Amino acid sequence: QVQLQESGPGLVKPSETLSLTCTVSGGSISSYYWSWIRQPPGKGLEWIGYIYYSGSTNYNPSLKSRVTISVDTSKNQFSLKLSSVTAADTAVYYCARLRITMVRGVIITVFDYWGQGTLVTVSS
Amino acid sequence: QSVLTQPPSVSAAPGQKVTISCSGSSSNIGNNYVSWYQQLPGTAPKLLIYENNKRPSGIPDRFSGSKSGTSATLGITGLQTGDEADYYCGTWDSSLSASVVFGGGTKLTVL
């Protein structure tokens, strides 16, 4: 059974960089896409971006200028960096495995495994 | 403002049936597959339906999904108090943004 676990600071100061790591266990990080999703308190889900195990990435256009997602296959981990944070970046951050396939030009996206989430608060 | 539109809340009595809609456009739901996620209070979302109408192993057949045009629907029959949760639809948006998009979420209350 694949399991994901987020780790990183729970408190980040405004204008600094938020850094989180997701450790994958019970399976290899290879041959899959891996994603970050966040949820501000009391609000809905927002997709941040994803990375393929080979290193190719795709980011939410609204966050693209501040986001970097990287992968370390030797550690079965992938990471998120979000720069210049403000209070609006306060959220529970989830990592998830993303299956992406294309069938006759139609794209299928499925988040099939999720981490438990970690709350990151942006405050001085 | 979410790309996909869901009703903020729905409610029904135990044992009854409820449907949750998810409305989009030709660039997302109209030309791609939809997934649904259940988020119980205080927990991470869980995959409920994928490829419009398929259930992962372990998901009871009380949960069903369908898609027509640019809208998708999640159906839940035989409602139980344990079904009280937030439900989110998600899909790929093939517009210039080329990204994953979610609905704003629907809170289900089992009266």
C-alpha cells in the first residue's frame, strides 16, 4: 500500500520561502506523477503543481512564478518550494500521487493516494 | 472562484438519495474525464470515483458517477450519517492553462 507523508515547518514568516517534503513509502516514486495540493482553512482544494519522476513539471498558472517542485528518486521523495509567501498562503498542504493518462486525445487525471496533510501558517 | 461549479451544500435524510452536480466547460469536463473525492471532517481527501463512473476497490456501489456534456454528477444512495463530508470534483483543463482543476466543493449534510 502506497503511503505519503508530508514534512516541514508549520510556521513561515511573510516574504520567506515555504519548503515541504513528501516521502513516499510502500512503492517506488518512479513511473508516476507526484503532486502538491493545498486547502486554505474552511475553503476548497487548489492544485499547486506536479512533477514526473523524471523531473518534468507543470504548475498552476496562478502560482507558477513562485513555485518549484523537485524530486529525489534516491530518497523516494519530492519537494515543494513556494517563495514570497503571504498570509494568503496559509493552508493545509497535501502531497498526492497523480495518475495521468491520455486515451484518444482525452486526458484522465486521478489523485489516487494522498498524504494526511500538514498545516502551514504564514505569520510573523 | 473555481473553474468547476458545485453547489455549496446539499442535504437529505438517512436512507435517501442525493446528487451533487459539477458544471464546467468544453475545455475541461466536456472533453476530459472527471474524478470525485470525499473529504471526511478533519481528514485528507479520498478518491471516490474516477474516469467519470468507476469506483476504486473498497468504495461501495451506493456511490456512482455520470457525465453528460459539460456537467458531471455524483450520486449517493442509501445515505448514512457517515457520508457527511465535503465532496469535490476534479478534471483536466485543456485550455491554455493546461492544468488540473477542482470544483469548489459541496458539503453533504445527512439530516
